[in-house]
Amino acid sequence: MSQIKLRKPSFILISSLLLVAAFSAISLISYYVANSSLNQHIKTNTLPLTSDTIYSEVQRDLLQPVLVSSLMAQDTFVHDWIEGGELSPGQMQRYLTSIQTRYNAFTAFFVSEQTTNYYHSSGIIKQVSESDPADQWYFTSRQTQAGFDINLDQDTADSSTTTLFVNHKVKDARGQFLGIIGVGLASQKIRELIEVYQSRYGRQVYFINRQGQVTLQGSQFSGADDIHKIAGLRDISPLILTTPGGSYSYSNGNQQYLIKTRFIPELDWYLIVEHIQHSESQITATLWINLSISLAVILIVLLLQHFTLGGYQRRLEFLANTDPLTGAASRHAFESTYVQILSFADRHQNPVSTILVDIDHFKVFNDTHGHLLGDKALTQVAAILADNLRKSDTICRWGGDEFFIVLPNCNQENARLVAEKMRLQIEESLLLVDDLRLAVTASFGIAEYIGQSRPLSCLIAPIRLCTGQNPDPAIR
């Protein structure tokens, strides 16, 4: 075991040096390469991929109201209720409330072409009129060729809230226009989604309309409300607003920007994903962060190595020092312990007794009943012996069916009493093994170590035997 202990620190030292060298080399190489390749990689790979991902999530998160509005426009209840003369406004109110709750919409509405009533989940709000500027959205949507349109406007039910409305036409089976139905998503909710995109991808995300006006942006947006007012960006704005999408770069002061644009036809907006090119100081800061992380990883790896090797070392020590079947000490491990016990006894002039235990006729037992049952008998005998010992006592599996016990600070007479107690317990406990009458017994030999101060012939006191087969009358 001493060789393992010597190799463990060397292995950990070599591993730590290799890890430090590897992490340092990788970090430094990355630092020098980053200045020339990072921005190019972002422009050609990362930024387009981020834009595509955000576009997909916009389709999922912002365009859900389009699907909901389409389902509402095709709902048989809506058609039956309208064609029935809109006799029960409460039914439409409950329907809009259920839509608003089921799809977590900010608002749900229906405007009837026949009665011009504006139905809301809270009831009939008003009657729309061409003379009211707030109702122009209805008459504009009615004239569009598409089945639906989207507009950002103040909520009729709550003028303090700006809402993204999806206005879907309702037509009967003959194609006659019946009104406009749809749902609204609060602009604050959309801004929260933009905040999520910016936080997740580390880019500035905002939307512009066909005129270049910024329609929606996050709280960290630092540009103007129109791309024509942003230095550098105004120069490429005609190209942005006339193509369905592309990758561009521009300068504003000392800062370089990379942008990726994509037109969203359902919203009639452009999605803009903007990346600020990193300066050398930021890359240097990243280098120190990488080195700090590398140091933390090295420490974690070294700790894992320490505990892992320690666990294996303890396991090897256990296998080397312990008999795996009985749990008693192995003969190899017992020898050094025995020498220490005798040395301590010589120094303090304390008696030491030993007991040699032999299971009677164990070879015949194995041949008759099999090794599995023999192993079970051995385990039970070892357990009985260990249960009768003190913490200072030591038990060792000496041979196949033999156990050697050392009792420090114990004379021969006391050892004899302990041995007799063990013998009786073995005889009584192993009378039946797995419901078989086996009558396992054991013989015990007892000796006392006198000490080195006596002549060699007196070092070992006479051995007295107690056996389950032919017990010594003196022991009985």
C-alpha cells in the first residue's frame, strides 16, 4: 500500500501541470485568434442562425393570435349566433371570455357588420362609426383583400394599453361579410418576449414597419424611433426596406454593428437582430474570465481525482486487509497488527492471550453439504466470534476453517471464559443451518504471551483446548 500512497501525489501533480498547460494554451490561442475571426464568424454564421431562431420563436409566440382568430372566424357558434340575429349579447360575451381565458389572450372582440356593435368580453362597448378616428381600423380591415390583418393600436376597452390586434374577417357560406373577430396581445407582453430574446441570445432585437419606424423594442434599445435617424444605418435603410432579408454592417461613431434583417409578412414588419462588434478590451476580459473558469475546472478535477483515488485506495486497502467472505482481518494485515500488540504489551507489561479457533471436520462438511453452505457456516461462525470481542481485540482468518484471535490486556483464564462462551454459542446457533440439522461445532486453543522478560521457553503459556467434539472437562 505504501507504493500507492507515494504515486498518488505524483499523479495529481502531473495532472495539474498538464491541465494548467492545456487550459492556458487554449485560452491564449483563442485570444489571439478571436481578434481576426470572431466578428467574421458572427456575421456569416452566428447572427443568421440567431435571426432564424428568433424568427421561428416569433412565429410561435407572436403569431398564435392569428391561428386563434382564424378558428374564431370559422366557429359554427359565431356564425349561428350572427345569422340568428345577435339576439343574446350575453352568449357572445361568454364566448369571448372563454377564448380570452383559454388562450391567455389580453383581449377578445367581435364587431358586427349588421349592428356595428363592438362586442367585448366585458360586454358591448360601443358602436363603431366611420366618423370616429378610433374606429378607422375596422373600416380599413374591412377593405383589405386578405382574410386578416394585424395592427398595433390602443385597446378600445382600455385606452391606456397598446395592443397588437389580429383582425379576422367573418364571412358566411355565401361569402357575405358578417364582421371582424379576433384577439389582442398586449404590447407589454411582446416587449417581454423581446427582452427574453435579447437576454437569451445577447443581441439587440426590435421590429420596424415598411416606413422604417421602430414599432416594438426592448428596454435596452438605445437607437432612435426611425432607422433613418440613426447614423450609418440610414445609409443602408433603402436596401433594408426593399429586400426581404439580408446581412449588413455599419458604423456609428467608433462602434461597429452587424445586423440581420428578415421580413415577417404576417406582421408586415421587419425583424432586426443587431450585434455590437467586440472590442479588444472585451476580448481581453473574456480571456481572464476563461482563465478563471479554467482554474475552477482544474481545482474541481483535482478534487475529483483526490477523492476518486482516495476511494480506490481505501477499497484496495480493504481488499488487502480484510477477508471478503467473513469480514475478519486477512492474515497479511494481521501480522503487522500482531507485532504492534506484542510490542505494546512488552512496554507496559500487560498480558496478551490468543485463541485459535478451528471448525470441526470442516472438509467433510464441505464435501457433504457443498461449499455454499460451508461459506454460510463460516460467515456465521465469524459473526459469533466478532460479537464476543472488544474493540481492542483482533480477529483474523488464519486458514480455510481457522480463525486466530488476539486479546490484549487479557490473561489466559479470562481468555478461556471468552472461548467457552464462543464455543457454546456456535454449538447452539449452528445446530440448524437452512433448516438442516448440521450440528456445527468448533475447537478452541488458548495461549498467553508472557513477555520478552522471561526465557524463551516461557514465552507461550500451556495451551488449553476446548472442543465441541471432545471438550476438556476442566473447561466444562
